[in-house]
Amino acid sequence: MQVQKNNSDILIKVENLHKHFGKLHVLNGIYTEIHKGEVVSIIGPSGGGKSTFLRCLNLLEKPDQGSVFFEGTDITKLKNEKELDQHRQKIGMVFQQFNVFPHLTVLKNMTIAMTLEKKIKKAEAEETAMKLLKLVGIAEKAHEYPGKLSGGQKQRLAIVRALAMEPDVMLFDEPTSALDPEMVKEVLNVIRHLAEAGMTCVIVTHEMGFVKEISDRILFIDAGIIQEDASPEQIFNNPKSERVKDFLGKVLY
């Protein structure tokens, strides 16, 4: 899948992004663009800045310098939290640790944001929720609590809960890292179906086979910068950066 790029299709534009944690310079001047319908995977060593970069895209981490344009608006310049939240509603986020509400049923996990934030009526929200739960094979769990779900089921719930808000882009921060190996495939299949349906996806992951298969483009981030930005074919078969070659030599076997 290759997305035809033009300036009118730019969904996210990042310019000169910097982030410090104390004396640690985690992001050191990142520039990139993400286009509508594109699947961008972010790879690199632990501690290189991948997850921090992803969290800066919806300002879960506030950059110290630089701009993040989302659908033409520089969201780093927004002072009004309500206005920022309106943009965030269009940016779905899936974390490593599921982040579902343990005290709410699966169905209530799905509908709470739709009814409170989007002001959708309860019956309509529940209808949408059941369609999405059916899509990922956990509709029969609708009235159970997350404690009775497997890790893979919890992550599928987290994904469709984000989808229920009808986002324009989905951000995935190592969505399979907390899962047992046999549960990884079911979650990757959900992400694969989203990508095939045209959802813009930005994925931080260590699943190299999946990255190679699903990505339109790969960003290799290390030492707080994009060391290489290229197609899967180039990254895996003919990387330009010695750092990328060294990394792939260690993780591919």
C-alpha cells in the first residue's frame, strides 16, 4: 500500500521538535510529515525517543520547542485546553498498558466518551459500541468487566474504544509489548484491518515483520532524531545509515 502524497493531504506536520526531561535531551530537532491514509511505523532502540515523539503528536507530552501542526493548526500554540481537547478527540491513542477502566463494563468503557464528550445519545452510543466490539470479536464480553478479559482482548477493547470517537488518525505506542506472544497476532490483525480500510496510523513497535508488511514509510529514531525516513524496502534491504544497519543486524534473526 503506497499513499500518493501532496500538500493538501498532510494530516500532521512536525517542525524542529525538541523535548527535554531534566538534562536529558530526548528529542533533538525532529521534522516530518504524515499524510492522510498513510501507515508510518517508528522503529529504533529503547530510549531513542520513539514513544516521546508519539506522545508529542497529541501533546500528552508538551514539546519544549518546535511545532506540531494537526490538520493545519499548530496545536502547540493553543492556550485553551477545551480547544486542544477538540483536536485530541480526532487523534486516537492506544497505549502499551491498555488503559481501560477496570470499574466499568466493556460496553460502558466504549460508550462513556461518546456520551460525555461527543454528546451522543446512550442508545446510539451503545449501537455503535456493539458494532465495533463485534468487529474485533468481543461482543459477547460487552457486559463483563475488563478483569475477565485476556490481555489481547483488553487491547482490542482499547483500540475500538479509540475508534468509537471517529478519529482521523490512530497512534499506537508499542501496542503488543505487554502481551503474551500468542496474543500478539490478534491485536496486530486489528491494526492491519484498520490500515487496509484507509485509517491513518502511526505505530511505535518492535514487531519487525509486521512493520515490513504494513508500513508505507518507516522512521528510524535514535538519539532524538530521525536517522532514516524511507520505504520498508529500503530500510530492510538497503539502509543508508550505518546506525540502522547495526540495529537491524541485532533485531533480525
